[in-house]
Amino acid sequence: MMSPRAIRSLLIPALLAGSVCLMPLDLAPSASAQATRNAASMPPDTPMSFADLIERVSPAVVSIEAAGSVDPRGVPDMSEIPPQFREFFERFGGQGAPSQPRERRSQGSGFFISADGLLVTNEHVISGSSEITVTLADGSEFEADVVGRDAATDIALLRVDGEGREFAHVNLDRTPSVRVGDWVVAVGNPFGLGGTATAGIVSAIGRPLGNTQLYTNFLQIDAPINRGNSGGPAFDLNGNVVGVNSAIFSPTGGNVGIGFAIPSDLAASVVDQLIDGGEVRRGYLGIAPQSLTPDLAESLGLPRDRRGVLVAEVIAGTPAAEGGLRNGDVIIRIDNETVNEQRELFQRIGSVPPGERVDLRVIRDGRERTVTVRLSERPDEETAGSTSPEAQPSRDEVFGMVLAPADDETRDRVGVTGSRGLLVSSVRPDSEAARRDIREGDLILEAGGSDVSSLEDLQAAVATARESNRNAVLVLVARQQGGVRYVALRLESE
């Protein structure tokens, strides 16, 4: 709806369905009538102005400019990228870069959390930078040093030396009580314009953003945030920071009313660890997990509505292996907290400090038991094999797959030890295997909980599943690019 303040002439232009519509002034609502109706439709506790709040918190919000040198390999020239795609390429890289190294500058926002100069921003704002400049609301500039950073949650902690100056700061709420519909006010530096305030509501909580942000369930807010707001605070009406603005969903590059903020309790936990040691240490279990789907549950003889995390592989030499976890176990609780899916497992294990023990409640062979594991520190990177094995054709087809015993060279290429494995040399496009995303070059390692090294082994597992009145057989698949997962193949298709 057009604001009454936009009424400036006898005729009001308005874009409507791609055309220009002219509305006579006497048909437009008067400013006083419209304001009366707007006020009447608002909830009784709606603030008539955010001015006092913004005036109180704005001095603690800063603009950040980070500069550094960019390796040109795989990074495009931003001047050749449309504006709506530039932030994506700047953050995640691209192709078609110039041949010489070039300077990269990024702009974002941040906020002081202490009088002595500690401030919070997004890790992606300062990533790869060698020089960070912080500009305060009064225009004064300071150089900032990195105290610590955590790419997994996109949080960075900086320090500014004010040479005795006490900085205005705000409270990073450690126990926020945020509900859908609560007001939030975002203050930041959109498009490099400097201090800008916008308001909206929390439109969703606990929002996951795919596998790139496994440790964060975001606040979704509709307070307009744009490029440059990254790292800035989202305040509640008491002036507490309840979120750190991090990302937007936008098909155009501009705000469309869907923004994402890192919850303040998670940000505070990360900040505490960065203050203590400059890094975040997360517990590590050492499994390849996957969420338990109804088909997988049924193939294990469990109710279709059973929730949990299926252990697709226990990695040798890890806490999981030493603690006695097995392939095919279904984890349903961690220290008496229910685990329904893979993301919850990552977050709960990651929140436990390395060296501490956790009790895992698992289902094995249809019975519940407890496995106690002492966690280690999560490695920085996970490695996996990648080479495609050569196909060994066979005339035998099961579930739409042509299979043949794997040789040692094939197993080595996929990273599989021992003598087990059936090589998938081809997959019929309309088959059950294709529907379960089994591909040429994959290895079938297990079926029905037993290793397979021949077609007869797989057929025996299928027969056992039928005799047990199951609708699917559970197979363990090793991908040629690395990693393993369980797949439930429906028996009715075979």
C-alpha cells in the first residue's frame, strides 16, 4: 500500500500489473483517515515509535570494511557479475577470474559487546582479510584485530583498541525468549550507506539452511536487511541483541522480506569460546550418519514412524569405533535428549566439549541399548575418495542394477577395506535402484546387515527379508565420490 506521504499531486502514479494506474486524489484515502485505520488495526502493545530504542542502541553498532588479497583462481571479476549474484560469488567463489591477484573489499556491520572494544560480526565479512577498519556511528575510525572466528556458525570476534576510550555496547542475550510474531529491529550498514534501522517481526524460528550451516538453526525475520547488514544486530524491544544478521533469501539481490539471523544464545556460546581460546572446539563421534526415513525404518523391522539417525558407517579409529557403535545402529537419544534427524545429531555432538563422555541410546537388532562414547575433537576437514572405478559388466540384474564382484583395485579407489563389495556397473533408469539414487560405479557393501561379495549373498539377503515379512531390504552403498549411506530397496519392485 502506498504511504499517504507519497501523495504529492493531483494524480498518483502506481505500478499495477506492469502498467501505470492513475488514481485521482479524491479517490485516495486521506492521510489522517489512513493513519486512523492503521492504528486501529494494530495490537494494543504495538509501539508507536522505535525512535527511543534506536537512539539508545545505535552508538554500539558499527560499519566494517575488510580488505585483503584474493587468489584469482576460481574467483570472477565482480564488475562482470550482475549485482544480484555478486554477494553469492564473493562469499562462495566462482569461475572466470582475472589472471593476476586482486584486492577484495567487503562491507558489513557489527556491534560492540564490551566497553573495552570487543565486537561481533559475521565470519564471512572478514574472511580472507588482512586489514579491517571499523567506523563508529560518530564517524571515528579504528583498526580492528581478529580475536577468533568460526566459519561453521559464521561468527567472528574482533577487538578495537580505543586507547582508554570506553565504547558504547549492547547486551548479547544469552537466554533469549523469542517467539514468532515478536518485534525485532535491525540496525546496520546496508549497501555501505551507514547506520540504518529497519523493523519487522520474527517470522519463523529454528530455520535450517541446508548442509552448509549444520550447527545453526536460524531466526527468520522480515525486518528488511540487505547486503551490508551482515554481522549487524537484531534487537528485541528491550534493546537486547537476539540475533546476528547473516543471510537473506532473495531471487533479485534485494530484500524480499526473508532474512536470517544467528540466534543470540548460539552466538554468545561461540563468543565465549573465542574469548577463552580463540577457536571453537567441537565434539566428534566419527560416523557417517543419515536420517531414518520410513522406508529405512521398515527395512530394519522398525515402525515406519520411528525417528532417529542411522549409522551408515563407523569410521575406524574414531570414538564411535572405540565405544562400540556398529553399522546399522539407530541412534535415538544423546544423554536422554531425543534425536530425530541427522542435523540434531551434528548440533548436539558438536555442543559437547572434546574429551567428555556421552551416552547414546541406540536400537540394534530390534532392541534398545546404551553405548557410552568419549568424544574427540572434530577434525578441520573430512576427506574421501573420488576416483570412478572401471565397470565390470555382468548379465545379472537385481533391482535394476547390473552387478559384479569388486576387485581390490576397485575397493581401493572407493576407500573400502576387506574383501566385500559388489560393483554397480550399470543402472536401469526406471528401476528401484535409480529411484534410490544408486549410480554406476557405486559399491554395494552390505545387504540385510551382512557383508556381500557375490550376487548370491545379495539374493540370500533379499530372501531373508521376504521370509521376515519385510517390505524392503536394507543395503549399504559406498559412493564412488566417497562416503557411504544406507538405502532401503522395496521388495515389491524385484
